[in-house]
Amino acid sequence: MGLSRKRQRELKRLKRSAEQLWDEQRDAIEHATEVLRDARRQAANYAREEVGPRVRDAYEDRVRPVVRAGERAGRTAASWGRDRLDDVVPTITGALGSALAMLEAAKDPRVRDVVRRVSRAGERAGVVTMPRKAAGPGRYILLGLGVVAAAGIAYAAWQTLRADDDLWIEDIDEIGAADVDTADDES
């Protein structure tokens, strides 16, 4: 079952039209590529000659002074934080040291003997009722350790969060004026 001559001619015409359209599309794409290449070159030139200097000037005039002021404020805050950390760290280490000393003391057989005698004396006097399963002095040592640790943390938090008059940061205008003075000194 073959195609009629009329159908074959129509298919040949259609094929030629499709090839012609394809050639036209290829030319249009090549032309668009050239236009885009020129546009990219012009945009790069414009950015280099017009946009770049404007951005640089805006940065120098508006952003840089604010960044310097923020940098100075950040340094002041970091210094304050470092000073407060210097206040807090000795307190926490002291509390931990006391707790560790209590643990070491609890290991000493003489201390254990004293705690045992006091517990028995308190039980005889009716002041302390000891359960028959003696857990040992570890429970009281841990309780003391918890109290010392909580006190140390509370003291450190109080030292960190208390209000001092010297903690206030200078106004932005004063910082900006200081930046202008230091910039004049540097030149």
C-alpha cells in the first residue's frame, strides 16, 4: 500500500517548508546570540563605568561609618562580656572546687566514721530517723554538692546580670564623631 503521487508531492512540499523554517529559526537564534553578546558587553561596561563608582561612593559615605560604629560597639560589648566572664569563672570554679573537696573528704575513712557516729547519735536521740537500708554518706554529700553548685550558679548569674553604671554604650553620634577624629589622626 503506497502513497499516491499527490500525497508524495504534498509530503515533499511539507518537508521543504519544514527545512526552510528550520533554516530561518537557526538564523534567528544566531542573530539573537549576537545581540545578547553585545548586550552583555554593554552591561559590563556600564557596570564598570557607572554602577561601580556609585556603589563604592555609597559604601564609603553611608555603610562604612555605620560599620565602624557597630564594630566599636561590638568591641565594647565583647570587652564587657569578657570582664563579666572573668567575674563568673572564678566563682564557678570555686564552687566546683568546694564540691570536689567534699567528695574527696567523703572518701576518707575517718570522715565516714564520724558521719556514721553522728548518724547513730542522732538516731538514738530521736532527732534523726535512719532507714534500715543505709545508703551511706553519699546522699548527703550529693545534697551538699547540689546546694554549693546552685549557690555558685546563682552568684555567677547575679554578678553577670547586675546593673552597673559603666555598662552603657556611647551614643551613635558620639561614636561617629570619634571615628571622624581618628580618621583625621590617621591621615
